Amino acid sequence: MPSEHTPQVTGPELLDAPPPSAGGVCIGTLVSAEPGAGLRVVYPGHGWDPVAARSTVAVTPSAVGQQVVLAFEQSDPQRPVVLGVLQTAPVHEPPPQAPVPQEHAAVLPAGANRQVRVDGRTVCIEAERELVLQCGKSSILLRASGEVVVKGLKIVSRARRTNKIKGGNVLIN
């Protein structure tokens, strides 16, 4: 008799199917994935009693009830290993990125002052005239003249200590 954690399976396939063949894989169902308690699966030829399983992939509680691909350690049907969770929807290629307009595209020539370098601690991006970071309706513009323009629908400035605003003239509104 199925326990309350056993997914609904129609037909006698769990009871009447032959046990998995040596060296083969089979499709089972994940019935439990609880932190500290591990994984439990049911599969054809083993009946309704969930069996503790190990896994080669990360399996989350959201996968409970889904079909899993099982192999068996040393061909022992009491030692299932989850190789993966079967996907319910086909995997599609991500949509292509919109092309960058030609007037904005550039190839940085190799040179000491025109490079992007990442050394694990610092990322330095240099531009001769302007550097723009943009995301949606927000942007930060840095000009060679020293002008910095920050634009956005909402701008938040936070500091754990002093938050200073300095300038020759400070205009608020």
C-alpha cells in the first residue's frame, strides 16, 4: 500500500515490472527529498516501499513526484543512485541577444590604456572619452572631463558611516 509520500502511479508497473537489469538504468519516481533525511525513490520491480538513494546531481524538494533516472551501485537494486531528474519540458536555446547597434559597437585594440582587466580584486574599465553603464532606464555616465552623470527612476545612497556630499556648489532640487 502506498504511503502518504508516495506519488500516485497508475497501473501495476511498480509491482509487476521486472527488477532493473544489471548495468542498466531505469526510470523511477522521487518520493522524498528532505534535508537531513536524504532521498527516497520508488521504481519498477521494487513495489511501493521507498528506497533510500544517493545522487550524482543536486536534487531539491521541488523535484518530489518527478521521474528520475536511476542506476544501481554494483547492480544492487537496494542501492539506487539518482543520475538526474527528467525534464517535463523540452530544453530550448535561449533567445538570441539583440545586436548592438554598429555606432555603439567597438573592438578594443590591444594596448596598455585600452583594456579590460580582471585580477581577482579589481576590475578596471578605461575609456578615452566616455564610459556608459546602462541597464533599462538607469545609467551612469563618466566623461573624461571629470563629469559624472547618474540617472534613474529612483537613486538610493546608503552609508554605514558618514555620507558626504561635497562640491563647489551643492544644489538640492
